[in-house]
Amino acid sequence: MATETLRKDYPEGFEGAIAGLTLSDVIQLKGINRFSGCISVEYGNRLGYIFFRDGEIIHSEQEGESGADAFYEIMRWPSGSFKVQPKVTTTNNTIQDNWRFLILEAHRLMDERHEGDKTDLSPVAVNTATGSEARPTSTISAKLKQIPGVEHAVLMGKDGIPTSDRSLEGEILAAQGTFLALTADRLGGFFGAGNLKSAAVQGEVRQLLLFESRQQYLSVAVKPDSRLDAVEAEIKKALVPNK
């Protein structure tokens, strides 16, 4: 059994609480990093497992249930703790869909489950190519995407969840921005610089800008051939209210 393997044979691993990062964020980071291993998730007296191979989710199980249904059930848990164990593998292969589809489908199912509990004032757009649902981007994000060099922009809460953008690109950008915020805060503490206010990452494939307000983050993906300082200056102009 996977439970016995996790508890007895592989005690080592990274442990943490799903608070600053949502489980969705952790899964996206592992998918992007082509992780192989297992994430065990504990919520109260419930225990679930999500297995990866080269960044793709191949199997999930919880309380006798396995496959995609087990994954969706784990994603419904509102809080918990997790343990990342790269040495844990499985021969089971009950999931064929990629991790991006699984996350979007999990959010869709959660929205369906909660639609009776609250009124959704935002229209839902349907991607005719994939059939998946996606909420429209915020007004600020749409405005910033008009700036030359900006590929995508997403506004998100301090929990890393996009406030209105449920597109795949928005989910990934939010996860990257959240990871950058957590890393920058740790570095700020180490160097005595304090908490993050803004951050910039310059790379060959993608550039990233991150801005912090009292209750939200703004994560912006910038094209690699654009001048990061120039784009940052235009973004700051766009964020200043017209007098």
C-alpha cells in the first residue's frame, strides 16, 4: 500500500502547511519543475496522496478512492498539511489527463458545488477549443496587457489565488508570483531589508515583475526581448489614478 510505503520506508521529505501557498500552487510548481515523487496531504483525520512522474500526475488516492475522483476530493479540502517526498513512486497509473486540465477541472467542480451557496456576479467565458471554463481577467490586468512587452498580468490575493482570472496562464502566473513573493520575503529578512514591496526577475525565456499592496499581489509576465525597466515604468504609470 502507498500509505505503508510513505510512513515506513521514506520518512524524509519536505513538510509544510498549505497556508501561504494553496495546494493548487504547490501542484503547479511541481508540474512546471517536472517533479517525480509523491505529495501526501493531511486534513484532519483524512489522508490523501498525489503521485507525479516527470511533472505529470499519474495516480491519486484517498480513503479507498483512487484516480481523478480522489484527486478532485483532495483538492476540495479547505486546509491541511503536506509532505513532498521525491523518492516515493507507484506502479499505478490511474490518471491520464495532464496536471493543467486536472487543476482547472477541480476548480470547475468546486465552483459547481458552491454555486448554490453564493451568487456569481461575474460572467463565465467558455474556451471553445478546450471546453473549459475561465473567468474574465480583472480590469487592471486587461489594462496592463495593453502595454507593449506585457504578456499577461494577474491580480491575486495574499493566499496566491487569482481574484478573477481562472485561465491556465493566470493560474500558472499566480503560482510563480506567489513563489517569488515568499522567496523575496525570506531574502528580505535575511538581508534585513524587510518584506517584499516589488520584485523583478530577468530570464532568457521569461521575465517577471511582482508588485505588492496591502491585501493583494500583482504578477506580470514580460516578454524576454523587452526592457524590463521600461515596462516596469509604464506599469507604474498605468497604476497611478488619473488626476
